[in-house]
Amino acid sequence: MIRLSVNLNKIALLRNSRHTGVPDLAPFVLMAQRAGAHGITVHPRPDARHIRRSDVDHIADLMAPYQPAFEYNIEGRPDPAFMDIVETIVPEQVTLVPDAPAAFT
């Protein structure tokens, strides 16, 4: 079965480039859920250019009432910081991304 997971990275990139906190990610999480998406995907990178650690936690809180039917997918390079996020949040899905460490310098 094909399932739709909405990736919030570009929305977070836009917010971060503006330095104003706008747009807020929360409405997009709820909009995706109400529109029938099956989940949310985020990719917290070590340089925090998209999703920040605080976003991961906030999104987990927003999604909690809708889980496990509305899945949280956290993708990233399996380094110790990423594994700490995964162990703390315990999402429904984890996608390991083979980013090279040099990609973050």
C-alpha cells in the first residue's frame, strides 16, 4: 500500500532563512493530518539548516493524539546525536540516510 508522508524540511528551511519564526511548522502538521496524509517526515541534520531538534520534539507532541495511525518518520544519518533523537522520540518509522560526515562541514 502506498502511503503519503509529508516532509516538513523545506518549510523549516524557509522559516530559518527568514529569521522570524515564520512560517510555524505546527499548522502544516495539523493540515497534513486533516487532509488525509498518513504521516510526517523530518530530517534533522547536524547543521540544523532545516529541522531543528526543538522542532522534532514539538512535532512529536502535536502528533501524539493521532498516533500510531498518523506516523512520525524521522530520517537521518545514524550518528550518536541522531540515535539519541530516535531513542527519545520513538517514532513509528526511522529512515537511515547515508549522508557523509563531510556533508555537514
